[in-house]
Amino acid sequence: MEKKVNFGLGIATGTEGLMYPIPYASVREVVDISILAEKLGFDSVWGNDHITTQQYVYDEFGQQPRYYAPLLTLAAIAEHTTTLKLATALLVIPFRNPAIVAKELSTLDHLSNGRLLVGVGLGAYREEFEAEFGDKAKDMVRGKLFDESISMIHRIFTEEKVSQTGTYFDLKNIQSFPKPVQSFFPFYFGGNSEKGLDRTVRYGRGWLPFDLTVDEIAAGVTKLREKCEAAGREYDIDVAPQFCISIGRTHEEACKKFEQSQVYKHTISLEQSTLKGKKASDYTERNLVGSPDEIIERIEAYRAAGVTTFSAMIFANNTIEDTREDMQFFSETVIAHYNK
């Protein structure tokens, strides 16, 4: 337990209409709350990635959410902070050409003096691929596209000249410089599947699952250790699950706040898709909910299971003003506890 525990804030680059109501935060407010996060002792901020409105979001709110480009937003945050890690949770790699995203990530790593962490994923909504690629989307296998892109980006980051022919992309003698500041580029892989763990061991510095219990995290860590040993890799994985958080002065206050939040409504909506088989009503077992003492107790249980970073914490608030207040309270009670 000697290892430092890191706390990350989920920022609203693409969460209006999903984890937050519409409206929640302008892009300038996202930058400002990130600056505040550094002042309050948070170690990182994590932005997610959407390119078009999901139909069910429009059906619920009757208006469009504001989705901001995560890498551009993080670049702005980099210019106003000095120690804060800049992260994505998650950047949807299949939205992008691998040569272009490699250039953008390397540039952002230089702009931030090596403070970049990049959580990557396949993308949760098929309709976003249909919006971007039209009829061609029906022939796209996102997992295969993702693996091909990550392989190419990894080679671009580590080799002088790269040629690689794939199903979706064809690189010919690409020479991309400068390479990132960080020689072992910090990819964090999302997902709770076997393939996600395999990708983490092969290419990643971190594992970035979502909505897992303490026991589920422990089981994942055991598998990661076994896979690292089989691959001949030292187990040096940053276990960085994403959590929703509701902090109150009492357990009852925290639960009431969570159940009134858009976060709760959203997790209920995912029970038939990405969270199939999990009950949103079990939120106290899968998130950080309660008084400061209760949250510290939960943190310790997750740390014992192998968690090293509490990434992309989404505060269960419906306004950015309430989020600021809860961040302050969390800093004064929980972060202060770990800084004694």
C-alpha cells in the first residue's frame, strides 16, 4: 500500500446528454475546471470522445449536446497547467487515420512535456461510425480496425520508417518525427474483455475498465499478472478503472444525490447494452458513493484489489457549479487524507 494513489477527474468533452444533462459545460468551462483540479490536488483529467449526437440522447433532451474534440481541449489545458496529467477516457481510435492520430498524440506529448496518457477504445455506438463512414460502416469490423490502427501507431512511434499494408490502411515509408517524449507510450486500454487485457499487456501501460466491483477488479488483475508472466513482461500495469462518484456528508445524502443525477439515469439506460448483466441499482458496489470516510474505505478496498489510479471520476452532479463544490469537498477530505 506504499504506492501513491492517484485521482483523476472526468471532464465533459463528450458527456453532455450522457453522464450530464444538457447544458452542462462549455469548452472554456472544461478548461477552467481542469485548472481547478490541479489546484485541488487531482493528478489528472480525462476527456472522452464522441463525434455526433446519439439518437436516444436527442430523443430524451430534444436538443443537441456539445461534444468537443478531446485532444484539442487537452492541448488548451496543457497551456494552463504544469503538473496535471492530460488523458483520454477513451479516445476512439477507429474514428481516425492512424498516421494522423500518431502525429497529433506526439505533438500533444511535446506540448505537455510528457504529461499525456491516452486511454483508447473501439467506440460504443455503431451509429457514430455510420454517421462518419456512411454505407461503408456496415463492412467495418471495429475490433479489427482498432488492432490494425494501434499496431501502426506503435510502429510509427518506435521505428524510423514504416510500411504496413492492412485491411483498412496502407502505410508506405512513413517517417514521422519527432517521436513522443515518452519512449514507452502510455496507452491505456479500456474494456473488461479478454482481448482488452491482451492489448494492455502487448501495447499498454494501463488498464482502464469501467463499472467493476472490487472482486471483478481483483480477478482482472490476476489475469493481467498471468498474461504479463506468459509474455515475459514485468507486471508494471497502472490499474486505472473509471468510477462515478457521489460524496456527501452522510451516506443517505450521497445516495440521494446519485439517484437524482443524470449519471444514474445514464447507467440505467446502458443495462441492455454496454452494461448488460449489471444492475444500475448496485451502484454502491461499482462506484464511490458515501461520506468521506466511506469513500476512503472503498478506495482502500479497491487498492487492495490492485487499483493504482482512480481515473476519470465522474461526479454525480447535474450542474458544473455543484461539481466544483464536490471537487472541493473531496479534496479537503479524501485527497487530504492521502497527503498527510
